[in-house]
Amino acid sequence: MKIIRKIKGMRSFSERLRLKGKKIGFVPTMGYLHQGHLSLVKSVRPLCDVVVMSIFVNPTQFAPDEDFTRYPRDFKRDKKLAEQSGVDVIFYPSSEEMYKKNYLTVVKVKRITEIMCGKSRPTHFEGVITVVAKLFNIVKPHIAVFGQKDAQQAVVIKKMIGDLNFDIKIIISPLIREKDGLAVSSRNSYLSDYERKDALVLYKSLIFAKKEIKNGENSARNIISKMEELIFQKKSVKLDYIYIADPKTLEKVDIIDRRVLIALAAYVGKTRLIDNIIV
Ligand code: AMP
């Protein structure tokens, strides 16, 4: 497995592969790899010749009061896991390499970044979209894979790809959970034992909502308030939002008469977790 730290090196590597007619699959991550990340590699592996994974904790998607400096990092471990899972190249740039001194440009997707996670993290998606656009220009992939775990991010990236005519196929890979249902996340490592137990209520509330819908409940408002009741019982959990929407457009749904995305975000202690389900 190759490790490339410089933009110039990554671009010329990809250029050579493209000249040879090789298909490049791309898995962007912030590292501290877990089963969720590795499942993305598995999804893209059969569709391409070379798998490039980026590991970059992108400072511009964190607000000043968020966890950028304490975000978990372990490159040695990541290297091992990436290699075992079939990654061919890790693109591992520094912040200075990605954002030169006079950096001024951002890419912004309107409207759908102002709801859900965008409400409490108003600068987050601008940071994500900009770095993803930069990574696409550096890695030059044919296919890129993102996780359904970040449902809003997936929709926003697809929108950017379409609107800006990037010639890249986007694949969304299923959400991976721990055995007990908690969505796998690098941020789960922040949770105390007590918080880890309380955090399960997020998945449980989604399963509860699914059952309610199957039993005929079709009012989004009723479902949300019943989910809130469940979540409010856990002392360490502070709900940010529950949102029921069209999975493709994120348009809010009031009466559930088609497939819907039920997405939520909550603070468990100081850790912000997200989860979702499609019903
Ligand atoms: P991150 O390192 O958290 O920025 O995540 C990198 C990629 O992995 C994103 O496309 C995420 O949606 C995806 N991902 C993270 N956790 C999971 C999970 N539990 N299941 C599936 N994909 C995930």
C-alpha cells in the first residue's frame, strides 16, 4: 500500500492510472478507521481497479467550539486496517498542504445545508463540500463512496456533483451498526460507559418510529413527539433535532405516504451523535 502526502504526487499518480485506463475508486475519511469506513472500501473495491482512501481531519468543517483538536487520530492503526481491507493508496495530506496561506475559496450548496445538522452547525457543510471538491480535483476518481450514516451529507454531495458537473459516480453505502444497534462512529470513543448505554436510545427511537409507521401512524409530528418522549427519559442525552424527510431531496414530510428518511442528532454528554433510518 502506498502513502502519498503531497497534492502534486497524488495528482500525478492518478493521472498515470487514468492514462493506463485504470478505474479509480475513492473513499474520503477523517481516519480513526472503524467498520463503517471499511464497509465503504468493500462497496467500492469490486467497482474499480485502484482504491484510494484519504485520511484528513478537515479543520474547516469544525466550528471553533467543536472537537477538531481532540478528534481521535491514530495513523499507524489506520494504515494497518486500510491495508487489510484492500486499500491501495492512502492520501494523507497535512492541513498546510490542503490550505495554503492565502486560501480564500469555498463551495456552498444552498438551502439543504441550512436544515437538520446545518441549523446547529451553520458552517459545517461549507467546510465538507469544499474539501470534498478539492479532494475530487486532487484524487481524480471515477467513483467515490460515502456512508448513509451521514445521510444529509450524502444528499448534499450528490447535489454538488450534479450542479457543478463533476464527472464522478457517487455510491452511498449502508449504515453500519454495533451489535446492539448503535451507529458506528469515530466519536463513540468519547462516550463513558454510562453515556454509551444512554446513546442506544437514539437507535431505539428510530426502530420505534419504524414500528409506528408500519402500524399505520402517518403523522410525522406524532411520531416525532413519541420519539422525543423516549429520548427525554435518558438523562445524558440532549436532543438536537428529529427530522422526517424525503430521502432524496430532504424536503420535509408531514404525512408519511411514501419512503421517508428519519434522521436525528443528539448530544450524549458532550458528544454529538447522528443516526438515521429509511422507512
Ligand atoms: P468520517 O471519517 O466520519 O468523516 O466518515 C467518512 C465516511 O465514512 C463518510 O462517508 C461516512 O458517512 C462514512 N461512515 C462513517 N460511519 C459510518 C457507518 N457507521 N456506516 C457507514 N458509513 C459510515
